[in-house]
Amino acid sequence: MRVVVDRDRCEGNAFCVNIAPEVFILDDDEYAVVIAEPVPVEQETLVEQAITACPRAALSRED
């Protein structure tokens, strides 16, 4: 599984970072960045939660 951040939609709310800090960080411009590609199997449930929780729908899953 891969997850993609749409930087045009991301506002840096950090919901993803709070839910899955081993997969997401905020860069210097306060945009979410994926730091684990592909997503480790043990993190997939958290990443799914982060995708759902993103208030701007800036995250999407790619298989």
C-alpha cells in the first residue's frame, strides 16, 4: 500500500501525523509528507484512519 498527499488540498492540520506518526511528518512548509513507502503492513489500519480523518481529503490510497 502507498499513500499520496495532495499538496494542493493539504492545510497542515496534522491529523495524519497525530494518527500515524511513523508514516507521516510535516515538512518545513507545514505540508504532510509520507516517510514510509510502501506503508508497513502493521501501519495500514492507522493510515486508513488518517485518510478518513483528513479534513481536506488530501490523502489517498494507492495499491
